[in-house]
Amino acid sequence: MKIRELLEDSKVRYGASRIQKDLIEVGFSTAIITTSDSMRRKQLVPKAAKNFQVTTNSDHQLPIAVKLLERDFSADAPNQKWVLTIIIIGGRQS
């Protein structure tokens, strides 16, 4: 049961070697092969961490919008100033 707890504490990321080190730290004497076999029998498989994916391309030649309001959003009456945020996900603006 302790192996399952340690694996869940690691967000299911630790393999047998890290789990074995944690078991030794909490007072259990175990070998790496025993820990690995126990994880296999219980079908405890760690998840691989995902690689970081860059989502912003700052190196482009596209024109940058002019800031006409200069952060002055105050208005004397309704509908004088409108603001819009455009978010592009997963591709280029066409």
C-alpha cells in the first residue's frame, strides 16, 4: 500500500528507482527489483512528463496595432470607446 501512496504523492510521475529511495527514507528496506516487481504486479505505471511546448511566436513581421487610446479608457458618454482583445489559438492569423 505504501508504494501506491508514494506514487500518488508524486502525481504518478516516479518510477521504481525513485519510489525505492522514498521507501528507504520512510524506513522500509527494499531492493529496486522488489519495488519494480511490486509495481508491475499492482499495475502501477508512472506517466511520462509532457514536454514544454512554445505557443507564442514573437519573431514575426506582422504589423502591430497602434494604441489609439494610450490606456485612457474613460469616456463622457456610452459607446464612445470600445475595446477588443483578440486571442489566436493554434495557428496564424489570416
